[in-house]
Amino acid sequence: MARFTRLEALVVMLRQGFVPLFHDPDPDRASKALHAVAAGGGRTLEFTHRGDGAYEVFLELERVCQRELPHVVLGAGSVPDAETASLYLNAGASFVVSSTLDPDVARVCNRRKVGYLPGCATPTEIARAEELGAEIVKVFPGGAAGGPELIRSVLGPSRWSRLMPTGGVAPTTDSLSAWFDAGAACVGLGSQLLPSNELAEGHWQAITDRVAATARLVTECRPRPAEEWS
């Protein structure tokens, strides 16, 4: 069972303004990465389902959160189908992210009252995701799908939408300002926030420093205070 309700998890995500995401097949390195993100002030983390054994690593990360980092909201990403979603929900995932939109995944998550953030690249897909109950829709791949202009265009007639671009987002002032000025509710940050070489070589302080710097940039770049995102 998730440690956070759907509402609690989504509010934390919206107020933080960015969701770090990564994958590492080694449980010890993944645990250290989790601690590094938390040390930088990160309260949400998406561990992506990539490769054999990802589920076992996620289980260990959730146990670490229970023991040592109870304030961190841990979710599963790159979830391709309802069966995989069920595995992670049973492991305690507090939110589920996908690269595509799958109605069966939406139903499984809704049944457990866990937030589902499906990957969508068109206004029609976004609208369909919202019909299925998605409070936050992942715009993926953010840059290739149309960049900040896509966010701005979708929000024109659909101001109630909450969109999280992932892919094509960098932890820099120019990039974050462009996305937030267009109306992004939050952003997903992967390899540019947690580079694979730093994970492999154990550069934990560098990751902590980058997460902390990104948190400051998000605060500076967002046109609305974090407290208003709920």
C-alpha cells in the first residue's frame, strides 16, 4: 500500500515543481542516489522500470524510504501495462508514470487511488487521459512533441489541465523559464539532473548539489508561488 494518498503525492509533486527520475540496476547505488536526491531537498522521485530486476530495486528503495526517508514520495516510471502497474502498486508506489496512455493502467491506479501520469503528445491524448482521471498528464517526449509552445497551445482552451513535460527539459534558467512561462505545472528531469556517469561513479555530492540548485531555479522561474499549486 502506498505511504501517501493520491492527493498528498500529487500536491507534493506540484509544489516541488520538478520530479527527478532515474534508473540504476544496482540496489546499493540506487539507494545512494535516493539519499542524494533527498539531501538536495527532493521530496519526489521516480524510479523507472527499465530492464530485468527493476522491480526488485524498487522494492529496496521503498524499504529505504520506510526506514530512513519517510517524507520522500517514491513512484514508478516507464510502466507499460496494467500488470506491471499492479506489481509496483503492491510494492508501495505512491504514483505511476507511463510513456504512453493505457486505459487499463488508469483503471488499476484509480482502483487503488494512486495517481497515474500517462505520457501524451497531442491535445486529444491529453483530453482522453483527463477523462480517465489523470490529474497531471506527462507530456512526452516534451521537446519533440512541440516544446513549450505545445503546453501553451493546450492550455489556451483547457486552462484546467496540469501538464508535466518530460524529455527536452534541462535544469537551467532558460529551459525552466520557457516551460513554466508556457504554463507547465511541473517538469520531469532525468539524465540531465542525474547523469548516468555520476550514478555509475558514485558522485553523490554532485547530484545533491544539482538537485538543490534546481529547486532554487524552479522557485525563481515559476510565475506562481509553490503554495498555490494544490
